[in-house]
Amino acid sequence: MLIALNKPFGVLCQFTTDDGRPTLADYVRQKDVYPAGRLDHDSEGLLLLTDDGALAHRLTDPKHKQPKTYLVQVDGALTDEAVQALRQGVRLNDGPTLPALAEHAQAPAWLWPRDPPVRFRKSIPTSWLSITLREGRNRQVRRMTAAVGFPTLRLIRVRIGNYALDGLAPGATRELSR
């Protein structure tokens, strides 16, 4: 079984917690499935869940280099130089990243409101970026955009390999074919 979940902001990528925060159990009704990868509680978008350990391994093991695409809202007017730096790979405190596919983007028309909303500052614009990675370090997109001078405000994963969010509403699930 393979399930796509549009993970809402603030949901933990686990099924239980002791502190009352929302978890996958609040959204996923199927039993005996586990997340193939993670999204931080402050990230949104596509999360795949499966009961097939081999499939989970293929989706998450860095040696398989599954591309993961994100839409990212950043603080400030994103420059061409920053996008080019992301394309070349940036140096993080745990070493250089692989080059990323990165390009300027527009806020998508299908974008749902976030609760709580992203902060708004009259004097500082925000920009959108599409970025595709083939590695998966902890909080990598956020660290990469910060490294080029544009902190991440909102992060939405829209694709993992051949699987896409494709209009799935926040908190909704859809069974996928492998």
C-alpha cells in the first residue's frame, strides 16, 4: 500500500506523542503504514506512507537519489545570484550540498492559507522559489536558502520522484499505485 498525505503545517511526522501536538494519526486512517521520509513539523506538503519496507527504502535511501521538489517562500526579493548559488551547491556546516535544480517561481494559484499565516512585513517583500534536491539532509532547504541570504518562511514539498501532490487538500490522503 502506498498513500499520499498532504501534511499540514504543525503536524509531527509520527503517529504518537506525549505532548498533545497533532500527529499523522490525526489524518491517516489506514493501519500499519509508516512514513517514507519526514517533513519537519513546520513544513507542509507531500508525505508518502507505505507498508512496504523495500519501497520505503527506495524512496528514502540517499543512494537512490530520488528527486524531491519544494516550493519555498523566502524572506526578501530573491536574486538571480542566490538562485545560481543554489544551482551550484552551497556550503553548509556539515559540508557542501549537491547542486540543486532551482528557479524563481510565483506563489501558486492553488496555494491554501496557512494557519498560522506566514508573517507579513510591509517593508520587506517575499519571493517564491522552486527547488529540487537529490539528497535529504536535516532541514536542508531551510539551511540552503539561509546560506544564500534568504531565510525560508514557508516550505511545501510538491513532488517525490514520480509522485506529486496534484491538488490533494491539506490533511487529505489518497491511495497511489506503485
